[in-house]
Amino acid sequence: MLMSYLPIALAVAGTVLMAVVIFAPVPVPATVTVSFAPPAAPPCDLPFTEMWSNPAPFEPAAPRWPALLDPSAADCDAATRLALVDALRAVRAPWADEILRRALDDEHDGTIREAIGSL
């Protein structure tokens, strides 16, 4: 007679275990909050009005497109960049045309932009 209740007892025990697995609360990992303080303002010896009446001259950043050919060419001068444009035009390959298109977006020297633009 005890053997007739064994399958029912096992089914009930399995149901209870599945209910615990499904409905038991999941432990939430502790959240980590990171906050960064804003950088301190650099010291300035000029009064506020004098700072704005004599702004520092703007110098555009050096074009970064030569680094697409060679990382050491990233800070080359205008004459070297012009020579690179001529060399890329002579190659006549799709990858060279892509570099020239990117150079046209990045370049600020008018002579070099003119040489690139005459593709």
C-alpha cells in the first residue's frame, strides 16, 4: 500500500522543488556607483574681461589622414602631405581614392585641398 503512494509523493516533491526554482527570489548583485569629480579649472592670472578681449590665437590641429598610410607620418608637414597626395593619385587604386576622400575632409591647407579636389 505504501508503494502506491510513492509516485504521488515523488510528483509532489518535484513540483515543490520546481516552484522553489521558478519563484525563489534571485539574489541581486550589489551595484557599484562610480562618480567622478569634475576637473579643477586651471589657474588664470587674467581678469575675466581681459581673458575675453585678448583670446589666444586658434591653431588648427594637424591633419591625421597621413596616419592611414603610416602611423609615423601623423604629424608630417604640408610639403610631405602634398607629396603623399601626388603619390596616392599616381597609385589609382580604390584604397588610395578612399584615403584621398578622407584627406579632403581632414585637410585644412588650401593648396593640398586643391590638389586632392582635382581628382
